[in-house]
Amino acid sequence: MATVTEAEVSRAIKEYILEEFLPGENPEELTEDTPLVTSGVLDSVATLKVSMFLQKKFGIKLAAHETDVEFMNTIGSMTKLVCDKLK
């Protein structure tokens, strides 16, 4: 896969979450630090869908523990996870 920037990773994740789970919401309100799992935006099924998207989109493999709230609660934490995997 071609090198992607952190900003590109973040933008792709944000676009996916807005399209799949927050249609019609103001994109400005979804920030890098918006809690997604702990606020109920993403439930366990949605978290699984996001992890599958990340793996397919960025060609990475996630371990089971990497789908926990620690890694999946914010766009920022997901971006870090993906970028760390791409290094």
C-alpha cells in the first residue's frame, strides 16, 4: 500500500463513521477526541464493522484486544492504531 499520512487515515475513518453511523450529523461535531464507544455511538457490532473497515481499507491485521475501547473509542486512537500498524 502506498504511504498514507496520519491526516488521510483520520479523514477516512471520520468519513466512514459519519456515513455508516452518524448520517445527517454535523461533521464539525465529530472530532479526533469525540468518544464513540463510551458515548454509545459505536456498540460492539459497530466496533466490529469499524475494525473490519480499517483492516480492509489500510491492509492491516488487528488482534482481538485491538478492537477494545482503548483502541476504538476515538478517531484519534483509531488513527494512531492504524499508523502504528503501517510503520
